[in-house]
Amino acid sequence: MSVTMSRAEYVASDALGLAASIRAGRVRARAVTEAALAQIAARGPAVNAFTSVLPEQARTDAERVDAALAAGRDAGPLAGVPFAVKDLFDVAGITTLAGSRINRERPPAVRDAVAVAALRRAGAVLMGALNMDEYAYGFTTENSHYGPVRNPHDSTRVAGGSSGGSGAAVGAGLVPLTLGSDTNGSVRVPASLCGAFGLKPTYGRVSRTGSTLFAGSFDHVGTIGRSVRDVAAALDLMQGPDPEDPVCSARPAAPCLPLLGEGVGGLRIAVLDGHFARGGEPAAFAAVEQVAAVLGVSRRVTMPEAHRARAAAMVITASEGANVHLADLKRRPQDFDPLTRDRFLAGALVPAAVYVQAQRFRAWYRARVAELFAEVDVLLAPTTPCPAPRIGQDRIVLDGVEVLTRPNLGVYTQPLSFIGLPVLSVPVTRPGALPLGVQLVAAPFREAHVLRVGALLEAKGVVAAAVSA
Amino acid sequence: MAESPTPEELAAYVDETAKRVGLPIAPEHRPGVIQFTGILLAHAALVLEFPLPDEVESAPVFRP
């Protein structure tokens, strides 16, 4: 049994691969944890992914896994797998910062968030908490309090956001699996820009208990990982009812991992046109075509009023987000990140008529998209309109038009999270180029459909996680 | 507010609405707040102009 592990050995495996090696006795969980801690120490500062590291707790957890295996007990499907979570999930013993300075004044969390606890129960070893946009309001993680997260493939560029640390930690090979949250694209955007798989399950599929809410109408727990099977395994461990989360679905868990090998036979797949086929760089649409060609898909379908869905998502997000923080906005606006403060303040001024109409439009749009899913099972769309922009880049030219960089990174993700659809962002293989993702989209609670398509694309080599050298 | 406001109208809307919700806006934050309010109200116009049938109910459901 190996008691040490090199970077090359550590990053050669996905999460389930590491768990298999540990469970088979080829390497100790403690050695894998030491490899993760060494990577976080050596490469973590350059990407600025972590806001806190928990070496003692991690070593204790890893030793518990090794002891269980030595005693012949089952150490769980993620035995000894290092993982980390966006700093808006409660972790017992540390204060949940949510990317803010204000929350530093709060006491440490007394218990782990439900999603974190589910992975730890399965044997995964929590390495720490990850940097993010303040209160999750952003797509770039240029956090003014804790510094920008840097893209692992080009340190002058952003990692995406708001789960930027979650994307960068995977892309830099620090940990193979992270948790993020996705309200408007905050798992899928960093997955796209960092070259990882990002799964945003159906709204209500995974409990949010113990996570800091941003805009409750759209908040989802999601996963960023190195392979389709990793994000599927994490979903299976986390999904299912939770009476403590008022929007968590009562539907029983529907495991996806056993279905990954079923292929795409019987699935009707189409490319989204209209809103999803304009306003981006040619490379974003080329990535979609690369995936469509491998699947033999030429059919085009339209999601009606998707641009309006994005607008409605903007006003609901701003209104709900501002209301969560209204007391602090009134009393201590100077303590907010300048990149979120003015947007939060503006969100407090949205008329009720607009908010209510946006929520009614959401019901109308859900019904139209349900009609679309009567004819098709999986939809393809770009994840981001461009590869990672530079840190501090305020404006970008898309489709010949100069637009604000930060809000436009979510132009293709927002109309989908708006109605809670399950989406898997897959990293398209682009040798020598910065990463780009493609969204695979299914009807509510059909996570298995997008994961089956993702697994086939992965097997064919058209999508693969990119870990920086 | 469905029509595009002039810069003066936008600034007046921000000042008046902020007062009504008891939200002080510091002078150094005011230009940014006005800018983002303008962006939000442009999105709002897209939402408000869309004709919805009366029977369409708000998406969130409350279970007592």
C-alpha cells in the first residue's frame, strides 16, 4: 500500500477513481489527503481558490476512513476523496462568510449543511471553503475582500462565478470535486471557464438547508467535478426530500449513476436556436456544433421568449437578493464589496408590479418550455458566450456589440435556471485554447438524460476536464 | 416606468424610492445605483410589456 502520492498520481484520477484505489487498499486515504493538502499549499495561492483550509479535520477524517477499511468496514462510495465547498455552505466550526466581510462577525456554524454532510457521510474528506462573489451576486469572482480567483489555465483571467473557487480548485487539480450554488449560472459559468463538468440539478432536487440563500426562487446546490460519473455520484448522495428546505421536492431520490452506461438511444436531442444562437463569440457556437456533430444532431428548436426570461430572472434576483440584505444595506453599505453594493441597492428599488409580473411570466414560460419537452428530451446550448475574460475587464465585444462583461457571462444560463431545469455543462475538448462549456438541458427531474448524453460524449473524447499543468 | 426614463427621471426615481423604503444612498454610491437601476428598469420593461393571460398565477406556491 502506498503511503505517499505525487501530483501526477493525484490528478490522474477522478473522485471515484481515487475512492476505488483507497477502497482496494492501493493507497491510504491519509496519503491522498496529504497530496491534496500539498497541492492546496503549492498551487492554491496562485489561483486564490480557498478562503479557509481545514488540515487537521481533513487528516482526522482520512484516518477514520483508513481505520474503517483496516477493520473490514465499508468506508463509503467516496472513501477518502478530497473535496471542498463554496464558502456559503455551513461547515461546523467555521464561520460561513459567503464572500462577505460583514458575515465575519457571525459565530461559527454549529452543523454542516445537508449537502456537505451527505458527502462526508459517504467518506469524502472536506479540505476547506472556497472563494466566491460576495453573497453569490456575480459571474466573475473578482472579490474585493478576499481577492479575485484566478483562472487555472491563464492567471490573468477570471475563473467565472459566483462559484469561482469551486471551478478553479477543480481546474487547478487541488481537489477533484467541489460544491457550488447556482442561482443564474454560478456553477455552470465557472465550470465552463475552468474546463470542468458542472451539474445544476432540478430546482428542489437537492436540499439547500445550511446554505446561505441569495435569491431563493432560483437557488440550487450544484457540483463541479472532473468526470460525469463524479458529478452523478455526488448528486445521488445528495438528492432527495428535506422537510427543512421549503422548496425541496418530496419526490424520492432517483439514482442516476447506474444509468450512465445506457447511451443516448431513444433520446431526442436538438440544438437551441434564437436567443441561444446569437450574442456570443463564434467559438461558443462552434463548441455546440462540435458536440452536435458527434451526436449526429442537426435539429433546431426554439425556447420562446428566452431573452425575456433572462430579464425576468434579473429583476427577481435583484429584488430577492436586495431584500435578504436590506438591513445591512441601510446601516452599513460601505462594508459591501463595491462590485455588488450598487446592484444590491438598486435591487431594493424595483417596483412590486415588476416583481410579481416576473413571477407570473415565470409560470407562463415554464408551461411553454414544458410543451417543448413533449417533443424533445435534451437541448444543447452554449454555457458562456466566450472563454474567460481578463480580470478587471469591464466590457467585451460580443457579436459586434460592446456589452458589460460581468452580467453577460450568464446570458445563456439564466433562462434555464429561471425555471429550474437540470443542466450539465460539459467541457469541450479544445487543444491549445481556453476552456469552453456546452449546456445539456433536460426537463425537470430528468438529470439522468443529460448525464447519459454527457457520459457518451466523454467516452467519445469530445468532452474532457482540463487540469492545468 | 415602462418607457425609457430620461437620466433626470431615473435619478429622481432612485432618490424618491430610496426615501420611501428608508434606504439612505450615500453620494459616492448614487451614480452606480442610478446606473444599475437603469439597467434593471430596462429588464423590467421587457417583463411588463409582455401580455399575460389573467389566469396565469405567480410561480411560487405557498403551502400552509
